[in-house]
Amino acid sequence: MKVGIPKAMVDYEYPVLFEKFFENLGIEIIYSDNTNSQILEDGINYSVDEACLASKIYLGHVYNLIKKSKEEKIDYIFIPRICSFKGNETVCVKFYAMYDICKNVFDFNFITLNIDLKKKQNELKSFLNLGKKLNIGYIKTLRAYRKAKIYEKQYNRKIVDSEKNRLKESKNTPNILIVSHPYVVYDEHLGKPITKFLENLGANVFYSNINDSIIDKGYQNNYKKFSNTLYWKFSKNLLNGINDYIDNMDGIIYLSAFPCGLDCLVTELTIRKLNDLPCINILLDEQDAQGAGIYTRLESFYDILEERKSRKKVLS
């Protein structure tokens, strides 16, 4: 059996869990290509104009897998439905609408799991139901899920420790924290060119989504220093990351996809709370994701941080 996974949105929020689950079941995974101009164009063609850039790209990846299926013979395209968690936590509506959107837009075999604690569908139960849909036995599915969870914990520990070590060894050039969802900042067409540009300037780039709260429950409420009423799970994680890194950063770049309502609110909230730290807010849309104007702004921002860092050295 072959299962296709779109390399966008939810796949970046769960970078190893789904992959390892399918691998443990002996199912072959076919990924969509890295985001490129063709995938973006296809996604735009299959989306309504008002959709956010991230969801447009997702549809482009689904279409990319459908085209691949002519040669790869993909049995299903996997689109998880992520809705609600404990403590009334939720996510952007696109995460629990995308499965239905794709079923209505494309003629293909899709399969999903449904994580929705408000409807008593926790993660374990969701994976067991997924195994049932794939005609796989209970015990085999349970073992595959548990092994995948162990791997996920090890993976999270590894990337957090790696970031901490990089922070300790960072050069005398400015440390910049990127506050952005992983499906934006790690995307080859959206965020990767920006982080590579900053690194070429000499910046030490860190990512707020990689922080202690993904491995240690004791850190998961640090977002409350910014807001007591926030209930978007992935936004909370970004705020936890800001709290983890803030004392060692020279500047912050808020990077989001137009027109993300969640990011607009959370970014504005954070900027007001951290008004003594230099920051820049970059909003990417389908027109200027690769625009030269963005890189001019980034270069100017880096020059400001470098000048401030030099003055601090002189004063100290």
C-alpha cells in the first residue's frame, strides 16, 4: 500500500509522527515535491481568492500528489483532521476543514484521522480508527502508534538540544529569532530563502517553534506571560518559544502567510508586550513571497541589529 502525504501545513506541525506510524505498519509513503512556483500556481487555481497562502499551497501539494499517482499508484492521500485538544485548545479552522475541502475539490481517495477531544476523539483513539480504516489489526496499529510516539519524543529532544547548543556556540553576530509557523518558515518557497539570506548576512537564526515546551509540560504555560486567554495550540507554542529565547536575542522577525487572522492578532499582541526589542513583521502573499523588497527590509533590519550590538560592546 502507498499513502501520499502533502508536504505542507499539518505535516510540518507533526514532522515525524505520521511518517513513522505508516512506516511501522509497512506502508510506503510518497511525499509531494517541495513547494515551487508550479505548486503555488496550482494551489491558487484550486482555491477561492480569500483563502490564506498556506492553504492555497496545501491544495497545490495535494494536486501534485494526484499527478504523481499516475506513476506511483498512490492508494490514498492522507489528510489528518486536527480540531481540538485538552483545555479547550484548538487550531486554525483550516486544519479541520482541509480534508473536506480536498474531498470536494479533487476526485481521489483520501483518508483521515480525527483528533477532536471535544468529541472524545483523542490522539490514540484517532490512530486506532485510522488503522481500522486501513484494515490493520488493533494490536499492530497500537504497536505502530506507540513506537511512533517514542520516536517523536526522541526527535523533539534532539532538535531542542541542538538549538540550545547552537545558542551557546553562537558567533558575535546578531541572534535573530524567527517567530513563524513551521509550515511557513521551513517551506522551500516561503521561509527557507529568507532564513538562508539572513544566514548569508551573518545572522544566527533561531526558531520559536523549537522550544522546551514541546518536550517538557512544565514549560507549556509560559505563553501566559503574553496572554491568559489564548486558546490556539500552535500559537501558544510560538509564544512559549519567544519566552525561551528572548533573553539571548538581538531581534525578532515575525513571519506569516497572508491573510492569517491568528498571526495578525498574536503578532500585534507580542510586539506591544516586547516594545523594547527590535522587531520586523513580514507578511508573505502569493505576489511577493520572493520579492526583492522583502530582502531590502531584511538587510536593513540586520544592519540595525549589528550596529546596536557593536554599540553594546563598546559601552560594556
